[in-house]
Amino acid sequence: MAYSILINASIAAKNIDSYVKSAKYAGGALENGNVVVLGDKSTTAGESDVFVASLPATDTLNAVVYYMVSEAPIPLVGGKYKGITDDPREFNIAANTIFNVVKPSIGDEIILSEDGIAGTKGANTHIIPADNTGELTWANNITGVTLAYKLEKKTYISVGNERVVAYKFTCVKA
């Protein structure tokens, strides 16, 4: 299975430390580019600055602040790859693992691989959170949600000698 690739092309969280948080999610694996809702801080010893994350829910799609999973895909140890592969499509975040999230801001620009977007592109021009999934999904209508990204263009991400289909988006609601 190929997991999503996220490139934070130009985001406010690169310059505003308070937009970057640590979180963990117990419900299963997450991928870069997934969105979560942060709850209370963890009560586990040694995790006083870690928020407990949950997935978007239908009744709160227009009432919460979302954070995007943005973890370094290839951990390095001594400047060398820790894992067996350097392909970011092999990377996900296991349940109960602490990871970084960033708060999207209007004007943020991201590039997200096609694997990280639910639904069918068709004529849709935006991606938005969906019920009970961390993946953003294609949509034309952005009413009823507090987070939306507008499609700027189709592009590609080079992985080795492959070109992975991706899309560049600008955040228009946050």
C-alpha cells in the first residue's frame, strides 16, 4: 500500500511555533496529510505536552479546529536512513505513536500526493475533511466545514526515478 506524501511548500507553521503540536492517536495508523482534531493533553507519564487526537466527525465538521499530520517521513540516525527504504510512500504513523501536527492557516500552500486524498477528483476543485476518516476528500462545496483547500494545479513528486501524481493546494478556510 502506498501512503501519502505531504510537502509543506509554504505554511505559517514553519514560522509560528504555537501552530506546531505533538499528538498521538490510538485508533489506528495515520499518514502525513491526514487531519485530526486535538482533544485534551495526554495523562500518560512523560507526555504532558502531547495532545490526544481524534478523527473528524459529521456533527463537528463545521465546529472544530483541525490540525494536519506532518511528521518527518524518513527518520535519520547519524545522517543515514533508519529504515530499510527511503521511499516516503512506505511511511505511516502507527497507533499510539507521538507525531507532529500543524495548524493550517489561510494562504498555506501544500502539495499532497494522490494517495492521500479520498474520493474521485472529477470536476471537484477543493479538498475538505470527511466523517470518521483522517483523509481529506474531494469536494466542490466547502460550506459546512471549517477547513478547505483549493486546488491550484496537478503536479508530480519525484521518488527515485518515479513521478508520483500529486496536487498543489492553497488553504482557503481554516
